[in-house]
Amino acid sequence: MNEVIYYILFLVAGLITGSFLEVVIYRIPRKISLIRPSSFCPECGKKIAFYDNIPLISYLALRGRCRNCKKRIHLKTLLVEIITGLLFMACYAFFGISLYTLNGIILCSLLVAISFIDLEFGIIPNVIVIPFSIAGLALNIFLNLPKWWLPPAFAAGAFIFMLIIHLVYPAGMGMGDVKLSFMVGAFLIKSVVVGLFAGFLVGSVAGLILIIKNRKLRQAIPFGPFISIGSIIALFWGNNILKWYTGFF
Ligand SMILES: [Zn+2]
């Protein structure tokens, strides 16, 4: 029974965080302050009352429309909240209540925000990646003591690996992806190997599907979401995949 309460708490915390991430996704690329003005409808500009800003519940109560202008609230809003809620629950399921859970929910929140920004704007903002690379390093150095060198070593390794790809094929891999790889390396440490590999695998499959459907790719697809999907796989299953893989030798 207790267990269920924790799952619900993590789900709710994730929904609330997702609602904040939606603000981040909307405002950071548009260079609007995260604090002021308070939440507003992107269609009519009307301030959103607190009771219309409750994650998930308000969306359902308003039937997905703004109370003022009745325009549709973007489904993405709901999607960001639900994905974040489910990822928070998964962090609890895998890590219980520990500093690893904190590590997981920070990384998941960052990846949700970065993926949606990259999908819409094709950028990965430095204002997110740089401070959280430092935060991720600090937390993971602490978690890995006395082997303090592991997080910076794997972060730097991921950075250099992706930098080489960027230099060889600048059109396919932006500098934003390279910096993002450093950040996920700080959080994932040795699992970052799985994260990048899974990211390339998912990215290739998605690229192939797009090529088959559109005959040819008209524009480069953002790679940030694939690094993010790979990183989430690595966060939850990275150690097991590495064990399974090294078991062959
Ligand atoms: Zn409106």
C-alpha cells in the first residue's frame, strides 16, 4: 500500500515538474524570463489563473481549450506533463528513494525540455546544458567517491567522440549535440556508452522510416531527441546492458 502512495507522489511531482518544463520549452528559445510574466495563453495572451494551471486536471476540466479565447491548448503541453510524470515514476521504480533517484529525475527533466526545444527550434540551449553539466558532474562525483574521476572522464569521452563526428559530418551533428553528450556523460558515467549507441540506433531507424516515407530527407532531423531517448534507456538499463555485453568476452 505504501508503495502505491510513493508511485502516486512521484507521478504528481513529475506532472508538476512537466508543467514547469512546458514553461521552459516555450520561454527559453523565445528569450522570455522564466519568472515574469506569469503563465499566459500563447494564443490570446490572457493570464492563466492558478486553478486553470493545474497539471493534467485543468487540461481535462477545460477540455483542452483556453478559458478565454477557446482556442485549443497545444496537445504538447499535456504530452510533456505525462511523459515527465511517467519518467519520475520509473525513477522511483528503479532507484527507490535515494540520491540516484534525484540524479534520474534531474536528467529526465533536462532531456524532456531539451528534446522538445530541439524538435521545435532545432537548438539545444547553452543556458540549460552548461549549468546542468556542472551540476551533474558535482552530484555524480559525490555519488562515485572515491572514484571521483569517472564522471568527468566519461563526460569528456562522450564529448570528444561526438566532436569527431561533428568535425567529420558537421551537417548531421551540431555542436549542441556535442555539448549535450558531455552533459549526459556527467549523469550516466559509463552507461553513456549505451546511451549514445542506443541514440544512434533509434536515430538510424527513425531516419530510415522518414526516408522511406518522404523518399528523401529534405532537412536534417534534430539529433537531441535521439540522444535523449538513448540516455533514458541507458539510465534505466545501461548497467545491465553493459554487463550482458561484456559477458560475451
Ligand atoms: Zn487564450
